[in-house]
Amino acid sequence: MSQLSSPAPRRDLARLVPAPEPGRASLLSTLVNDRDGRLLRPFAAADGAWRLAVARSEVDPRFLKFLTAYEDKRFFAHPGVDPVAAVRAALQAARHGGVVSGGSTLTMQVARLLNPDRSRTLTRKWREAGAALALERRVGKEGVLDLYFRLAPYGGNLEGVRAASLAFFGKEPARLSIAEAALLVAIPQSPETRRPDRDAAAAKRARDRVLDRLAAAGAITTAEATYARDEPVPDARRDFPNLAAHAAEAAARRVGAGGVARLTVRRDLQRALEELARDRARSLGPGLSVAIVAVDHRTGAIEASVGSADYFDATRAGALDQTRAIRSPGSALKPFIYALAFENGVAAPATLIEDRPSRFGDYAPRNFDEGFHGTVSASQALALSLNIPAVALLDAVGPARFSARLRAAGGPLALPAGETPGLAVALGGVGIRLVDLATLYAGLARGGATIPLAIDPADLADPASPGRRLCDPVAAAAVAQALLKSPPPEAALGGRLAFKTGTSYGYRDAWAVGFDGRRVVAVWAGRPDGASSAGLVGRDAAAPILFDAFARIGEGVAPLPPAPQSALLAFADLPEPLKRFRPAGAPLPVAGVREAAPLAVAFPPDGARVELAGGDLSLKAAGGVAPFRWLVDGRPLPPERRREAFWSAPGPGFARVTVMDATGASARRACGSSDGSSVTA
């Protein structure tokens, strides 16, 4: 033994049994953990083995107790070789002319795992003994246990107690039953013949022998052994965890082979939202997928990132991360149009705006339901997702300015090469990623300032950072209050969640993004290939997923902070220029003239036939500001302070009636008479 302490042999032993230095890390599985260190997804080691590092503190103490009681009773007392067992083995070998009992310690088993040698000779035993002594001098008892927990063979490509526990029991080895711990002790003695997934009966027999030995040694009671024998042995391998698969792949590439990455993801929430996405995608129909991002908007931490409905479902292109795909957002960008309009003084939440057929050059947008709501407030127009008011406000704000503001705030819009933003941006004529849309809504929730979203804790923004300007706080609060009034999906409670839906042209994408005082959740549903899906509407397809996602967070809806009074001004408190939105180029209100309803020809109504009976035709105006000027076929009638004028039809024929008010607004009606006795509007 004295030779083992000399410098040269010590170097030889170091080469024989290398300690787990960084150079060996490439042979460990890459691990991706959640924010609390819980496993999200492991990746096989470079040699294809599932070899997961695990510390002694992460293994059920009963496993170590059973292991030493069964394999090496004096493990903590000997220096790597048990002299008592070694003498006994040597005497038996001399008596029988060969190896009968190995006298092998746990340290010797680890040395053999590091330098496999299948021979059963005394030479091998002496070599293992020397290697065990050297190994313990280099890494100590804790290091030996760490290596055993990592390298013990469990059949196939399973190595180590953690990989075995996950594969056979579907759980970490921190809490094992007596039967489970005994099985993990038994398998490494003959891993291929005792594999539960190959021969459950053989595995059970081996486990029960361990239980008998443990009971005989006093490690467990006879009653515990009896009860443990009745516990079934697993007969198949379970899948390893595969949560946040897309984000985990990116993290694994970042840390490299054998590394350990930690994400900001909350494992339980991730699992719940993955189940939600999978279930809802199946109910939506074949080929459809769902993506969800949940963010703590106070810190920018991504708490869940569901890239697809099912990572392994090729029919839904599950391997593609839809949180990073560029898709058309439909109406989901409207809140930011209103935010900039409120900030720039173009409108206020109580400003009246027209939802009527309108043209913007060659562009004539229509509402989703093909109807019109007439005069509404700006906040109502946003809550109801009306198209005409949104386009009118974007026209006033400027599409290029709007796009530049979103880009600067962390939500870049994608346009075809060479294209410039146009008014169609208001209705989804642009592309954006789900994660970027979540960034923008997080900015609204944060009072108008965005911070970068991060899934790597190292990338989280400084809490003291002012963020990037999206809009001013008053505008952000006004938009949030309007979104609280968005009609909720069927059977959901409204008024607690500020949210907006979107449906892209051709029913290709359905969106819903909402926030409370703590989180933003963004949902996308559609076909990954971009094909149309009849009936795929944001309110019906994505909004229910959004509300269900908030329910599955399990913390209740956190109230939004109180809005400042300036964001809640009533119509009567607005200055005159803000009481009614006027499109670009519309005449300004006359000084001192009271705001009125829109001007219209009230009589004759559309489709009516009026009996003249030889008299004059009464022309009546509604709304507008006096005085009124009436024209028939371009010829003026005398000015009227009242809303009524009279015109004598010269005979059968058609005429065009126009009325103008003091602000310059006008309204027209086409009229006709066939015989002087009736006029048709």
C-alpha cells in the first residue's frame, strides 16, 4: 500500500480514475430548469445516455440508507476498500481457486464505472482497489456518492438514480417510497436483466430480495417490507419532462452540452397552459394550433411560453414556435392607435366619433359585422372594436408615425420589402410576433412604458429602468379603462380583465391579449401554414382561451391601478375641439357655436312617397348648427335659422336637395316626382 502514496503511482491512478472535472461535463445531460430550479426538460448526453447530475441532498435519504445497508455497510468508515470484505474475498478466492465474492465497495463500483472492465480476475480486483483508494483521496465520500448517483447503470441508456427515477416513476428521486428506493438499489447489480420495462417480474424479485435483506439488517421493519412487496413494479419507461420545449431548446443551445440553464418560467403554470393549448386546439379542429405567452409585466419575466398545441404533433406543426412567428394581428393593434390619439390630443375617451360608411382615398373599410353604430364615444369604439373610427384615428395620427412608435417601444411591425405603413395597419394589414404583441400590451399595463420581455433571468431589465416610451401614462390608463369594457366571451365575467381580440383577414389568425394588475397573457390560434379556417374569430376562438388561462394561473385577477381623473373626463368637461373628432381636412368648429349632432336630412326619408296635394314640399334637417342653407339642384333657397324649409316642385322630375350648416357640414338627399303630386326620396 505504501507504493500507492508515491508520486508516480498517484499520477497513474489519476489517469485511471479521473475525477469529474469540467472536461467530463460533455458526457452529462443538458438540463433546463424553471425559475425555482425544477426540471423543465433534459437532453441526452453527447454519447446518447440519459445521465443527469444530482446532488446527495436531492436524493431521498432512504435510498442512501438502503444502498449502504445492502451494498457497503462500512462505506463511511473505510478509505475506499473495506479490509474486512477484502480479506474475506481473498480467503474465498484462495479456497475455491477463483473469485467467489467480490468484497466490492461502492467506491470500487464507481471506479469500475469510470473505467469499465468486465473480467473477473484478481488482477482486476487489485486494480479496482487501488483506483478506489485514489478516488476517495481525490473526491472524498461526497464525491464518490455524487458519481454513483450519476453513473449507476439502470439498463439501456439510463444512468444514474435521477434518470432512473424519472424514467420509471415519473418523479424526482427526492421523495421515494420504500419499494421505489429498494428497486433503484436492486437494478444496478444486473441492469439489463432487471430492467422493469423488459422484465417486470425479474425486477420485482430483485427488489423483494433487497427488501428482505433490509428487513434482516434492521434498516426497515418486517411490516414495512411486507407492505412494500405489494407495491407494483412499473412495466414501462415514462417520457422525460418536456415542458417549454421550444424555449428549452434555445436555452440548451445557449449553455452547451452538459450545461444547466435556468428560465424565468413557472413549471406548474407552463404545464397548465400547455394542457389548455392542447385541449383547445383539438376542439378547434384538425391542423389548428394554439400559442400562449404569460408575462409578469412588472418585471418582464416570461412565466410561460407555449409555442404550439403539441410539440410532437406533426399535423399541427408542433415543432414550430408560434410565439415567434410573424402573423397578421387583425384588430389587436387598435388600442395603440387610440393611445397615440389620446396622447396627441387628437381625441379623448369621451370624444364623439362617427362610425358611418367612409372612404379614405381609395380605402373604404367596413366593420366586421358589416353594420354601423353611428355616433359613439372613442372609448366605446375601442371596446366594440369598430373599424371606421380606428382607421380615422390612424389617419389623424399617421401610419408611419404609429409604426415608428411601436418599433421604438419593442413591437416592430413586419411589412413586405419596400412597403410603407398604410391605413390598413389598423385592421391587421401588417405582421407581428405574439411575443412582441405581449410586449406592447405589457407597456399599457405598466403605464405606457415597455421593458424587454425575457425568459433568461440574466436578461431581465433593471427594476429601476424607466423603460421605452409607448405612450403617456394618462393615455395608457384611458385605453386600459376602455378595454375593461370589451364584451367578454360567453359565460365569462366582464369588467375585471382589460383585453382585446383580433381576427386577421380571411380567418387565418385569431388573437386575444389581456392584462390585469400583475400579468399579461397573449393568445394566438390558427393554422401554422397560414391557411384560412372558416369561423376562426378572435372573440370565439382565442378570447375563451385567454380567460381560461387567467383562471388557471390560480391567483385571481389583480385589479388595475386607479386611473387618473384626467383619463376619465366626461363629455361635458372636454374642451370644444375635443368634443367631436373631425377627420383631417374637416372644417373646424365655429367660435362660440355650440357642438351639435351630425347634420342630416331628416325629411323626406329614404324610400318615402310624399303626397304634395298641390302644396310645397317640406324639407327638414336634423342635427347641425344654425343657420342652415338649402340648395335644390345647386340653386339656393332663402337662409333659415330653423331646421325646416319649403320648396315648390316646378313639375315632374328629379332634384337633388342639399343642406349646409354654420360649420360647413353638409347632407344630401335625391328626390323625384312623376306628376307633380308625389315626391320620392
